[in-house]
Amino acid sequence: MALVEVKDVSKRFGGLTAVSDVDLTVNAGEVHCLIGPNGAGKSTLFKLIVGLYPPTKGSIFFDTVDITAERPYARVQRGMSIKMQAPSVFKELPVRQNIQIALQARFSGAERSTEEDRLLTLLNLAQDAGKLAGALSHGQQQWLEIGMALALQPQLLLLDEPTAGMSPEETFKTGELIKSFNAEGMTVLVVEHDMAFVRQVAQRVTVLHLGKIFARGNLEAILQDDKVAEIYLGKTHAH
Amino acid sequence: MSAELFSLFYQFADVFAFLILSAAGLAIVFGMMGVINMAHGEFIMCGAYVTVGLVNLGVPLVIAQILAALTAGLIGVAVEFLIVRRFYKRPLDSLLATWGLSLIVTQSMLLIVGSAVRGIGTPEGSFAIGGYTFSSYRLVLFGCAVAVLAGLYIVFMKTRFGVIARATMQNAAMAKALGARTGRIYAISFGIGTGLAGLCGALYAPTMTLIPTMGATFVVESFVTVVIGGANVLLGTAPAAVFLAVIRMTLNASYGQIIGQIGMLFAVILIIRVLPEGLSSVLVRRGR
Amino acid sequence: MFKLLDGPQTLGRGKIFWSCFFVVLVCALIYPLFADSYDVGNFSYFLIWIFMALGLCLMWGYGGMLSFGQTFFFGVAGYSYGVLAINMGGGTATIAALVLSVVVAMIAAGILGYFMIWGGISGIFFGIVTLSATLVLAFFLGQTAGPEWHIGTARLNGFNGMKGMDPLAVRDFYIEGSALYYVMIALIVVVYIALRMLVNSGIGNVIVATRENPQRAEMLGYDVRKYQLLTFVIGSGLAGLSGALYTSWGQFITPSSIGLPAAAMPIVWVAFSGRSDLTATLVGSFLLLFGFQTITVYSQQTALVLMGALLLATVMLAPQGFVLGIGKLVVDRWPGRRPRDAGPALADAVRLQSDET
């Protein structure tokens, strides 16, 4: 069953068409990776799904409801949860309060405290709970933000390059974390550069190139596609 | 008929000149460095006082006005060096600092100079078209406003300084990396901004009563013009002034000054609801 | 309930703080027994302005919205109180006039706030637009000298201002002198406690989150515009409360309490005190008002020059505010009395600030 449907969506900035006539379906329960070389339009498509930009053309459905005109907060209330590319946490607030702000819509009282502690432990941030979020390392901030996204217990988790700036171990742990949440039924859409990470988590892959869908299918099929290797994977292996 | 048309143009020119002259300096400082200079009105006041002081000493009006603008510009460079320079990364703090400065200057002037100074009177000269009489000086002001716009266009589009300044506006870090001395660019731009404020005061000095708090008369107009114009001085300020002048002129003519000003403010509040980034954002988008 | 009072958003926690709080409160309560009625009246006068400062602290320090329009809503409510009290007659109706005039200010804040916040205005422009509105209101009221400017039987009177309204009263008992003083103290305690609870609540969490990073807050499912509007309406409503109390206290109001330099005063109080904490704002504003009032007796201009110098000095030397800075020093140096979580957080806060400057 399709959880997200992007239908015939285009986005133009002035004369530049960043995303052109894109159709994309994310099925409930899968980990779907959106890949492509720089400038392929991945981040723009991500922002269109999140609601940061209105599309120039086309419509977007979530759980069969047309959400094209909805603002991000309304989409989040429907069951999406988002982690943007650059770590964006509440820098001058303590780590624990960051988590609280994410949790308070769903939990209150003692239940919230328990959930806070559970998440902080899961994210390896328990001993830093009193620190200001801005004082954490880059990788820790990424984790904190993933934690805030998870705290909403979303149907769909949207991650834009979640492992940017992480060490290979941290990246691997993030992958395992995503897989464990997926195993509990969460649908995940990831924009990612790191092919090792994509191999680790992806069940289905969509390749964007120059703003258009270039290829799509399950992971193995995409990895064996010569044309994909030519535009994207080849370059990745090169460096 | 042509007399009525000219009368309409005259009214428009009057408001337009006021908006451009009072806003140009503020707009440059804001456009260049994202700083709102809350002491803008005090630089206008400075220009007016210097002009009147010099004229009372026997200096011819035009020369007094030029000297007044230069004085305000030099003081501006000093203020940039002593205060504003520290706050380029904190635009809100620079606003507060200049507001503090504005309070100090206005109230000290009230203490030192007292409330009223002998004015110099509007330069004589009027002409009649049809049944209407017009003051020549108002047209001179309009001419000056157009000259200021033309001057800014030439400075920012045709000179080496302008190229570097625009580069700094776009991306200060990059311009610096490419060798532009951004500190000096900022100081000069701030000086140009306050010099234009001084010019505004110098030009309007003959037409109004001089009081230390006179800066406040100009700040609303300059603020709203900059708010509507957006961050791009060259593209935003003039269209914003045209737009506001038309609204202001229409309302002034039918309902008087108060409603004119209130109406202008309402227009601004409505505009920011529709175009939060100001007119220049639309014009820039179109231009691409 | 107690958790809300003593939560993470406010400095000054634990037994020592609340002991000090009660000592100050008791001193304030017995003060009229030892002072003559003129001094008590003066004291009430500068307590009037505290609400406005607390409102700005909420908007600016917690919500990140720097409103220069506190005197706009002060004026709206002040004039509304005058119009209502004159038209509804004195006596108990003045209480209704007080409440209604604050409501009018809040409605005005709702309308202005809607256009600004839904228009995406923030940062510097938020200040500029609110200040423009304030100056235009002052200019407009200054032009209303003619007899045609009246609402009911209330004349606006241009620069000379509106006068002749009754002060607050219950039936034929005028609330003035010590009675007014006690009303002020009670109101300040209620407002202070209520604001502490607000900022430490879930709503307060979202308000500070919006200040820190509005996009992130929205991505957590909060319609940040509604929270900003709420903050703006409450903060401006408090300015309205100051305005209505002011008109009732002196039985007059003029446009000069709206325009410049009046509009700059709340900014000076809150910036000097430390915008990010309610207690610092309360204490600092009170000290500044006290000092300002003392100097104004000799020369108002000198007092205003000093205010300008204080604002400049605050921004240049202690951007987070002097009173807050001193308060933090005291908490940091306090031997062995550090709450477990707040200690490192506070140290970090200080470090981050010094990194910034």
C-alpha cells in the first residue's frame, strides 16, 4: 500500500527546473532510498514532500490524503517526521529539553520522563542530558535530531543525509537503528550519498538524475544497472 | 487640464522626494550590512543644524548644504568605527546600540541647544501654471531625489568601489577571501548612508522648524520605505517610494496628512503579509 | 504546579531563591506602614511599568520577537481606559473599564500580530514595523486637538492629552494611596508567577524552541505562528495593563507616553536587566525605574541621556544584560548549592556567550 505518492510534481526556481515531472511512491513498511549525483534534485524533492516548498506543478498524497497545500507542521501531525540535512537542534537549550519538546505532544508526566530516559540512552546521550545541544559534537547533534524525529513515533520517517559528518561506525549504528525501527513497522524515506549506508538499509531505491526519475527498483536491480553506474555509482567509486 | 495634471505630478514629486531623500541613506546601510541605523533621524537632524548654523554665519545655502552632508558622512564613518563595527554579526544589537546613541544625541541636544533654533526660511521663488502656484524649491527637492538615485546607480553599477561593494553585499566572506577590504567598504558605505541622511536634513532644513527631535519626523517614512523595498537598495527603494508616494498622495489629497500617514502604514502591513521579503525580491525574481 | 514554578526556563530556583522572594515580598507588604503616603504613591507609579517590561521580556527574551510596540499597546489601553471610564461613569465601572481596555489592547495586538507573523516578519523588521505603528499612533493622537475628535463624551485633546477620567474605584471607594499600592503588588505577584508557569509549561517549551529554531519547531508538528501570536498578544496585553493602570493612576494620558523617547524605555529596561529571564527583568526594571525617577526630578533630559548610555553600554559590554550577568555570577559562586543539571548547563551558557562576543 502506498503511504506517500508524489504525482507528476515539478519545481522551478526562476529559469531553473530542479525537479521535473516526478512520480514517486513510497510503500508502507519499506525503507526507500533516494539517490543521485549532486544537483539531481534529491534535496528539492525532499523539501517538496516535507512542505518547505510548494510545488510548481503536481500533487503529493500522504496516506491517500492530498497534502500538497499543507504546511510542514500539518504534515507532521499526520504522521510524518523529518530530519533535515544540516543538524538543526535547539542549540541553546539543554539536550533533555530538546527531547522534551519533541515528546510533549504525545506524552506527559511520568510517562514522558521514562520515554525521555529511554531515548537518551538509545542515542547514547544520557550522560550529556544537561549539556546545551550546541555544545555537542556534530555527530551527536545528528543523533539528537534523529532522536527528536523518532520521538514523534511517526508512520513515516524522512531523513535527508542523516549520516553526513558521521564516522563509519556511527553511520553503521545509525543504519542499524533505522532498520530496527523499520522492523517495528515504521516506513522510512532516506536521501543519501553514502552507498555503503544505502546497501545497509535500502529495500527499494529511486535514482534521480537532472531532476528526473532515472531508474527505480529493488536494491540489487539498481546496483546492477549499468546506466546507473555510469551516472552515479561510477563516480562514487572513483573517489 | 494640463495645469491639473501638473498639480498632480507636483504633489507626487513632493512626497516621492521626501521618501527617497529620507530613506536612501537608511536603505544603503541596511542593504549593505543588514544593519538598521536607529540614529538615522539624528544624522538628518545633524545635517539640518549644520546647514542652518552655517547659513546664519553667512555661508551661501548650497555650500552650507554640501558641507552639512559631508559633516554627517564623516561623523557616520566615526560612528561605524567606534560602535557599529563590533556588531556586524549581531544586527539586532547594532540596532539597539544605535538607538542608544540616538537617545543620547537627541536629549543632549535638547540640554545644550534648547528646543528651538532660528530658522532660515524657504528659498523664495514660485511659479504659476493655470490657477495654481507652486514653490520652486519643492521641485528642486524632487530634482535632488532623482539625482541621488542616479548617483547611487552610477556609484554602485559603474565604479570599482560599487562592484566590490555589491560583491560584499552578496557574500561578505567570499569578497573578503578575494581580497576586498570589507572593513573599509563597510565604513565608506555607512558614511555614504549617513551623508545622505545629512543631505536630507540639509535640504529640508529651510522648510521646517528645527528641533532636536526632528529626526522622528523622518524615521517612519524611511523605515516603511526600506521595509517595502526589501534588501536590495538599487532595485527596491525607488519602486517602493513610487508605490508609497501614490498611496500617500491620494490619501493626503482627499483626507489630509494624518490619514495619509496611517493609510501608508496600513498599506505596508498589508504588503508584508503578501510580499514578506519586499518589492525587490519580486523584481529580482522577475529579472532572473 | 510547583514544577512549573521552579522549571528550567527561569533562573532562581530552590529554597534559597524562594526564601529571598518571600523576604522581599514581606518587605514590600509592610513598606506602607513605614513610609509616608506620597512615597507610597510614587512607588505605585513605577510599579505600573513593570508589567510592560515583563511582557517585553516574554516576547523578546523567550519568544525571540523584539517588539518596539510596547508603548503602542500601552497607549491603546491607556486611551481606551480613559474613553471607557469617562463614558461609563466612575465607581465600579472603572474596574470593567480596566479589564476591557486590556482586552482592546490584546485585540489590537492580535490584528497587528496576525499580519506580521503570518507575513513571516521576524528579526529586525518585526521591530521596525511595530515601531512605525507606534510612531504613527503617537503622531495621530497628537493631531486630535480639535473638538471633532471625541469618542462619546471623551475628548482626545491632541498633545495635551485626555483627562478627567475617574481612577479605579469600587463603588465610591477610590483605589489610591496604599490601597492602590497593594493592588499593584498583588498584580505583579500574580503576573510574575503566571508568566513563570507559562514559560516552564509545554507552551513555554514551544515558545523558546521557536526562538531557537522556528523551522525545527514546525518540523516537530507545532504551528509556530500560533505560538508566536499567543506570545505577542500576552506580551502586548501586559503593556496594555500598564497603560490602563497609568491612565487610572494619574487621570490623564498624552501622546508623549507613546512616541519617542517613551517607546525606547521598555527596551532599555529589559536589555539592561537581561531579557532571557523574568526575575532579572523584574528586578532590573524596578531598579532602573527607581533611578530614572530620581534623576527625572532634576532633569528629564539627563535621565534620558543616561538611559541611552545604559542601552549602548549594555549592548557593548554585557549583551545578555547586567542584572542577569550578576545573577548568574552569584549562582555560579554560591558554595555547594548547585542544582545537578543546571550547573553544567549554566557554565555552558556562559561559555557560549563568550564565544559569541
